[in-house]
Amino acid sequence: MEKYRTIVLMADVNKNEVSRQDLERIENEKFDSTKDLPKGVTFYELTDFMDACNNQEISSMEDYWIGFVQIKN
């Protein structure tokens, strides 16, 4: 059985590259590589995202649409 890891996606709401609906459409889908993700998203490993939030490195979360996908290990 193939193993996957969770990747958190962030898309800037002020740019029209990726919409909330785009992220919802691919939510929890499985991808072979981060190269297969939509252009215009920033992505984090789940633990890195949690650290960035807890360390307040992401200044204004309201400026981003958030989603998640699965990437093959």
C-alpha cells in the first residue's frame, strides 16, 4: 500500500491565481508530487504549517484560502 503525507495549501485571496473553489475541488486528493499542485499555491508539510502558525510566522491568515491534499511519500 502506498503511503501519503498531508500537505497544507495556501492561496492568496488577493491574487486570482487559485480560488477557494479550486482548493475545495482538490481537497484530500492524492498527488504523486508537489509538482502536480496548482500553480500559485504555497504549500507546507502539515507539521511545518502548524509550527509556522504557532510561531506566528504567517502574519494574516485571513489573506489566504487554506486547503489540503495528500502527496505520495
